[in-house]
Amino acid sequence: MPMRTNRLRIIVVIAVLVVIGTVLGNAAAQKASVPKPQNKLAMGEDGIKQLLPLMNTDTKGMISKQEFIKFMEAEFERLDKSKKGELNVKELTQSSLTASRFAGK
């Protein structure tokens, strides 16, 4: 009888270890599939790089902070169709609006 009890304990311990291993394995797999958060400023870098040639009004290849701000203000005004002083992110991301080649000039 004690031998049967030991076998049963061993089987239960093995079953528990298998369940724990499965749960931990699933948790690790789920954690690995979650993308790492990215720096929001770095995410916008590609968009700014595309706008830089439009901001370069003097064609010297350099953009001053004033040129940058002037361009961004002009684009904001152009996109603010309701003239409320705020932009609706959802509407803009779903629209076909593009950067104006002549904004800020």
C-alpha cells in the first residue's frame, strides 16, 4: 500500500510540474509577442524627414528653428478647417490630406 501511495504522489508531482511548465511557457510566449513600446518622437522622425525639403525655403540645405516653426504653424492652420485652434487626430489620420508644398512660403 505505501508503494502505491508513493507512485500516486510521484504521478501527481509530475502532473503538477507539467501544468506549471505549460503555464509558464504560455506566459513567456505571450510576453515575447507583445511589441516593445517605441519612442513617439522617434516614430515621427520619418515624417519630419519627408517634410524637411518643403521647409527649406532658401535652398541652402539648412533649416532654422524659425523656418521649422513657421512651416508647422502654416500646416496647422491649413489643416484646422474649422478654425477652432485644434486638430482632430482621428479625422486627419483617416483623411487623404497631405503636406502642402507651399505652406510657410
